[in-house]
Amino acid sequence: MTGPVLAIDQGTSGTKALVVCPERGVLGSATAPVHPRQLPGSRAEVDPAELYDSVVAAGRRALAAAGVTVSAVGLANQGETVLAWDPATGRPLTDAIVWHDKRAEDVCRDLAPRAAELQQLTGLPLDAYFAAPKMAWIRRNLTGQGVVTTTDSWLVHRLTGSFVTDAATAGRTQLLDLDGVAWSPAALDAFGLGGERLPEIVDAGCRAGTTTAFGPELPVTGLLVDQQAALLAQRVTEPGLAKCTYGTGAFLLAPTGEMPRRSGAGLVSCVAWRLAGRTSYCLDGQVYTAASAVGWLTGLGVISGAADLDTVGSSVPDSGGVTFVPALAGLAAPWWRGEVRGSLTGLGLDTAPGHVVRALCEGIAAQVAELADATATDLAAPLDVLRADGGLTRSALLMQTQADLLQRPVEVSAVHDATALGVAAAARLGLDPTLTVADAVPAWRPAAVYEPRITADEAAARRAEFRAAVDALLAPAPAAV
């Protein structure tokens, strides 16, 4: 049995670090904020130095809080956030373009004739959300120097000097051959990236080098993209189960085994992880704005923060006819209309903050329910249970609304930071190849289970109102007279 490991989740709005012991659980934790800049034109950037500094600060604080020696480090990453950097010095050549940034939509429009080919090859629909369009945009508009990669490769290089990425993160680029789990020359050529130097693709449990960034020299043995790390932590490995992480966005993933399953219902087919050379796959659906939509409401003064969701939302019995489509950064799966903006409809003079809060919770939950339906369609079997993690699972109102609209139980993780737990498991597997996934991942014990409290007919009616609001956004604008 391996000893404690330091698990770091480098996320959109902050970095979380946990010291995790396989026998005693979480021994210490810390966070460090990150401040992405929201810019005009649906753009978002972050200073790479802030990302690295947050990783080191959170890791050091977690180790100090735990007061124990760790055996290894695991690092989870945002997935689709990219930058250009100098591989000789590690110096960033650009700011990091954040995953929900839309500036690469022109790249996608230029490639529209090859969209079906790229989706079949990589499992991903052609969308500015993924890394390759952003990488191509950087090459077209900012610099041809250095390398252009997802942030994990830069962070690992800063920590260890290695130039690697894990198979699941590589799968978020739209440059990975999904079946062969190798960089695709055809996809690289399509995006104009054929001559690029790309990182070596490694297992989630790996030997990526050593680092002294946190004090004594430690091996980095776990690398995994954030949502797949949460999937691993929640032991969602069997049919009938799915997980949803409610963070900056909300992301539903469901396992499909050791063969990729191309989605016919608008989902992403991608690598879940590669361990000991064996690849597991999953289906993936995205809601771009969850906690970020709560942050938007906070900025408007409707609430003072996420902790107010339950108190303000409970001040009214229902949404009062208000419908919120929280597509504040575009509509992702299953629609893939990144240019669409959100809507708030059904307002009246009697609309109170509580109605808006309830409408927001229903909007997030309804989008997740759409993803669950798409998953059931692709797998030809209904989901039995949804396992949930992430900061917004602290809201009983949101979790109950999710169970109601899904008409399935929602099991909430006892540890909100499941991503860090998942990469801790990957780090243990990289440290001790004799371990199995069952050995490395803690037993699943939900902190709470939410059962549906409304009828199927009522749930169907509420979801129909949400779909009507989405249809209104998707409808072509009337011709000018």
C-alpha cells in the first residue's frame, strides 16, 4: 500500500490541493485563487504565471496542513485551456486562452466541410471549446514560436522538465485518433498544425519526472484531466451510472468500457483514462455555465454568493413562471451552438430574487437532464443513478431540483473535490503498478441521496418549458422587412 500523496486540481477559478492517505482519507487541504479575465467578444484569458504560482502555493499549504511526508504528486488540469511557450526556458509566449473562450469560432467555420471527418476521427464535434481550434488561432494570430499545448504540459514541464500529457487530456484537443490513442496526422494537418512538436502521451498513472517545487524531491506519478479524474474518484465504471461535476460548468460523464462509442445524440466520445497501457472510454456532455452563472447572478446583486442559493430560493415555492437558459457562454451538448446566448423569460412585476434563483437551478438541472437523456439514447439503456460532486452540490435546492427533473436518485459525494481524489488515485497507480483501480480508489459513500419529490408528469412539463425556451434561442431570426 502506498503512503499519502499530494493531489492538485488546477481549475478555472482556483487550484485545490489535498493530501490524501489511502487509509485515513484527506489529511490536509488548501486552495489558491486564479483570476481569469472575461473580455469582450466572449473571450477569456488567464496569466500562466498565476496558474503555476497557484499550484505551488496550494500544494505547499496542503502539505503544511497535513504535517506528513508524501510519496508522490498527482496533477489534474482544466483540459481545453491552451498557451504557447518556449520549451527551452519554460517561459510563456502568450496568456492562456481559457476553455470557454470563443475566439476560435472562425477557425471552426473554416473547417466546417471537414467537421464530420474530424468528429469520426477524434470523437469530438468541431467547436471552439476544444483545444485544437484555440491552438490554431494562436498560430494564426499571436506567435509561431515555441510549442502550443494544453496547460498541463506547461505545468508539468515547469515542475519536472518533462514534455508529456495524459491520454485523456490529449483527447480533449481534437488532435487525438480516438481508436489508436495517438496523435492524428490528418487532424493536425486539418488545423494547420502539422509541423508542431507535441508532448508524449502517457498513462494517467505514470512516471512524469520529479519536482522540488513543494519542498523535498517528489515523483510526479499521476496526470489526468479534471472531469475524468472525478469520474474515477466516484467509481463510475459500470453501465447505468453517470457522474456530474457542478463546478464552473457542469459536466456529465458515463463510461462505455474499453471501446469508444461514437455518440449519435450530441455527446462527446472520449478517453476516460489510460492505465497500464489499457484505455477506457466514456461519453461526455457539457453545460458551460453553472457556478459561473451563479457568479453572474452575484455580480448583478441578486444574491451575495452561492451560499445564498438555498435561502433565497426557498423564499418562494416555485420559479413563478420564470425560465432561465443559462447559456451565458454558449450552448454546448447536445446542441453545440456556441454563439447562442442565455435567456431569462417569463418576468413580471411580481418576479422576486427567489424566482430567478429557482429558475437558474432549474435551468442547470434541465440541461443536465438533457445530457442524461442523450447518454441513455447512446447507451440504449436508462441511467439508474447520477453521482454528483463539485462546489454547487452544497446547494440542497439545486440537488433536489436535479433529482426532480431527472426522475432518478442523485448521490452527492462526501468530498466535494472529487477531481483531486481521482488524480490521487492515479498517482498511487503510477507509484505502485501492482495496484488495481479498486485498490487505489476509495469506496463510494455518498454524503446525501436526493430522491425525486415530484411526479414524472410534472417533471416532463417543467422540462418542456425549458426546451421551448431553448428552441426559441435556436430559431433563426426573422428576416428584416
